[in-house]
Amino acid sequence: MSSISLSKTNRRNLLIGAALFVAILWLLANAAAIGPWMERNGVVLRQALVTGLLIGGVYGLVAMGLTLIFGVLDIINFAHGALLTAGMYITFVLYDRYGVDPYVAILVTVPALFAIGVVVQRLIIHPARNAPTHNQLLLTLGLALFIENLLLVIFTGTPRSIRLTYGRGATDLGLLTVDFPLRLAGTTITMNRLAAFLFALLLTGLLYLLLQRTDLGKSIRATAQDKEGARLVGIDIARVNLVTFGLGAACVGAAAALVLPFLAVDPTAGNTFNITAFVIVVLGGMGSIPGALLAGFLVGLTQEMSVVFLPSSTKLIGVFAVFILALMFRPQGLLGRRVD
């Protein structure tokens, strides 16, 4: 009597094949209904695709700070969303009291959040560097609660928002004049979301160049790959950890200024970004900067496409479905390295 057993890889491939087979059968069975549906909802789908790509770039920027901190310090920072909220309030105060444009305020929020990140790393994270992992998680969670309640005391729970005096109608950009919102193939692109997307890509490119082309970046990458080896060749690990946490916080400082023109801020505004950023980091591959950007686009698209098929209040269901599938079939993430 013989028995046949399937390896883990074969079982996974079998499940994927079965899922694809069922999907093809469903498409064939509903082919007659899909065509008219696409004609009626084509504009909605295109709008969801465009909006998903635009917000995905910002998601990627937020997640890059989180994955950078994890890759070097090997710690999951639950206070990441709270730092984003702090950056949004800094941007709001600069605009509301001093009239500073939020896109100009990036020049303030980025160094301000970098400084806050350095202080947090030096005074809170560094003393607990040798503590058990669950203690570090609870530490960052407690820090998040402290920041949220501090903001609640200072600003109360009333949502705050800003309204730019430009961005609708003919807008002079210096070299050319653009009529916002843009209309392309039946889709609408607002100036606020387009600016956030372009700034996010620019800042992502600058971060990539910093990590790839500077001595500091080489030190950060060396520390992420092998701390002991980096220490042996003379790299100051404590300094690298300090700068890395600051850079991670600076990323959310930039993202905070970019999203405030189209999102309201309250003391818990960063929680949604926090959850989304964790999904992106795991989906892209823990510690992978390019993976974070790619996963940011994927999550943004999935979130907006989910709204087309599901109620808007449940738009994260699609994101978590993709997240679960990724953990099932590619647990190391899109661009992560497999650990055997």
C-alpha cells in the first residue's frame, strides 16, 4: 500500500491553478454580462485606477520610512502613524497662523520630523535596543498613544483642514498655465492629488540616491545587511540607527504636508496610514525600499478598485484580501528575500 504526499510548493501551485481555473470559468459564464457592465462603468474604473495610482505614491513614501527603520533597527514602529499626524498638525499650524503653503511647509516638516525621530530614537528606542521584541512593540505602541493624547490635549478632537486658494481653474505654474482639475479620458485629476504624487516620487528618488550614492547610505545598507560586519569595518552603528530613525520620521513629515490639502487631520488621523503602511511593508518585502513603492501602488489600486465593487466603508477589505494572499503564496513579499 503506497501513499502520495504533496510538497508545500506543489500544494501552493495546485491552489493557484484551481483559483485561476475557477476565475476563467466565472469569466466565461458571465462574458455576456461583462461587456455591457464595462460600457456603463468604464469611466468609474478608469477613475479608480488613476486615483489609486496617485494615492499609492504617497502610501509608498509613508511605508518607505517604516521599512527603512525595520531594515536597519529591526524594530516595528507602531508610532509611525502618530508621527504622521504630528507632521500634519505642524503643516496645519504653519498654514493657518503664518500662511505658509503646505508644499513649502515640507521644508519645515521634514527637518522637524527628522529631529523628533532622532530624539525618540536616542531617548526612547535606544535604551530598549536589547529588550525582547514584544517589549519594543509595546514601547512604540505606548509612544503612539502618548503622541495621540498629547495632540488631543493641544488641538482637541475637532478635525482640521485647509483650503488652498489655488488649484481650481487656470493655475499658473510659471512655465505654463494648467486648467485644474485635469480631464483625461473621462477621468478627473485634482491638483492636490497630482502634486502629492509627483512630490512623493521626487522624494522617493532622493531617498534612493541617498542610500545608493552617498557614504551615509552605504553605511545604512551595510548596517542593515550585517551589523557585526559593519561594526568591524568602523561604522558607528549607534549613529546609523539614529540617522535612520530620523530619516524614517522625515518620510512621514513629507507625506504629512502632501496629504493635508485633501485630507482632514484629527489626533487619530494617522491610524489608517499606519495600518496601510504595515500591509505595504510586508507586501513589498520587509526592508525593501523598491518593494515599498511597488506595494504602495498595488495597495492604492486595490483600495480604490474595491470601492467600485464594494461599499466605500469596506474599501480596506480588498487590501487585506491581497495581503492574506501574499502571506499565503509569497510570504517574503514581492521583492523580499526568502529565508530558508
